[in-house]
Amino acid sequence: MDQPTPTEPRSAEPIPAEPKTAGPTPAEPIPVIRDVDGGTAKLMPDVDRPRAWLLTVDGSPQSYVDLDDPTHLEFEYARRLAHVLELTGAAGTPLDVLHLGGGALTLPRFVAAVRPGSRQEVIEADGALLELVAERLPLPAGSGIAVRRADARTALEAAPAASADVVVADVFGGSRIPAHLTSVEYARAAARVLRPGGRYTANLADSAPFTFLRSQLANLRAAFAQVCLIAEPAVLRGRRFGNAVVVASDAELPVSALARRTAADAFPARVEHGAALARFVGGAAPVRDVDAVPSPTPPGGAFSIG
């Protein structure tokens, strides 16, 4: 057996002192995983922003929230919805907003920051998800945001007439919009809740041949005087599955201002309205409750987080 090599003698050297610290290093945020009503929710910290979190449910991205900067909107569709909110009413003035779908409350936090004094009600069907968000991503005091567990359609139909400046719909059961939120009766219920000049805006998702998206636009055209569509050119050309934001009102929409803002985004979008939108809708007809179906299932990986 080989013997260990003897160590050469060394002269005595001073041992450097351990550096002094002010205290223990703060723990890095860690992901939170919890079963909720709609599946498995994950809150994942953003390594580039100290108090920012991504919420997914069964792998589908639901919300991104920066607790230090609620005006930072990571998702492109959220920025497009925010453009609609910013262009409603006089800049900086409070709004009454009804949010259908809560997630991590990204847009309600945004409105509270840019429109102080706004009154907002958030309807979310997933009670366990609401508990997770309240625990891990609490709202600031005095936010003016009321959160309620309820079905979006039921809450919409129970809301007082002419009570909201904006209705924002971002309701996905996993990766699909439930069927009872895709009919012309639902669109008319949203129109009833809006004040004169108020706006309905929603996040949808589809791909060519756009059977679902065209039916949703037909629903809105039956319920509102003015409608426009915001989406990336690649989505509109049918090259990929993606988000499309719709906007509707009984009054003229700020189409030019929306076009300027969405064209300047990191991922530029196009605004379709008027004759161009009519051509896109084609012969699609409004869909009644009895025939309504959920939005299409995204292709594998379309909204997944790696």
C-alpha cells in the first residue's frame, strides 16, 4: 500500500481574520407550489427583479406582478389592456373598474398606481388561488381594490346597470376561456353594466382560421356600436397561436391613440377596426348560450413556461 507523502514543514503565518458582516445574508425567494381549485399553482420569483413573481396554474402563465413597481407589465397582452385603461376618461382621474378574472391582480394594482382613488372590484372563481395571492402577494393598504370569490358570469349579471367605466375580462380556466363567457348574451350583460361611453376589453386567444375569435367579434358587434381588435401581425396572419385583445363601447374608441401605443410596444401590435375588422369577421355570426363553446386549446407549449 502506498504511504501518504509527508507534508513539508511551513513557517508560521498569521491567519487572516474572518470578514465582519452586518448580519445573515437575506434568504433568496423560493418558488411556492400549492394546489388550488383550478389545478397546481406556482409562484416563481424573477431573478432580475427582487420582488417580482410569475404565477402559473398547471403550467399556463396567469399573471406577473412586481410588488415594487405595479406599473411594470411583463406580458404583452396586459400592456394592451393597460393602454385601454389609460385612454379611458381624463388622464389620472379615478375609474370604476370591474375585473372578471383575478389571477395575481396585475391590472388592478396597475390601475391603483396610475389612477389613485379608483374603485375596483375583482371577481375570481378560484378561492384557493385568492388565498395564495393574499398571503404571498398582499395588496397595499388603501388600494381601493375589493376582491370577491364568485363566478364571472353570475357576478356580471348581478352587477348594477351603468355602474362601471371599464369591464376587463381575463378569465381562463387553465388555458381556455369557459363557454358561458363566450356568448352574445354574455356580451350584452357586459354592455348593460357599462356607463355611457364606458369600455369593455378582454384578453382572448386563437389561431387561424380564427373561428373562435371571429365569433367573439360578432358577439361584440351585436352588443356594442364600436369594436376594435389588437393583435400582433404574426397572429393576424395566421402564423402562430396568440393573444388578441378586443375593445368595445357604445361610443367612439381611441383607435389612433391605441395604434400609436401598441405599435411602440416591445412586440408591436396592429389595431383593426371599421371596414378592415368587418372583413376579418367575414360571415361569422353571434353565438348564443346554447351553442357557446370554450376557447380553443392552445397547441403544446404555446403558453407554457420552461
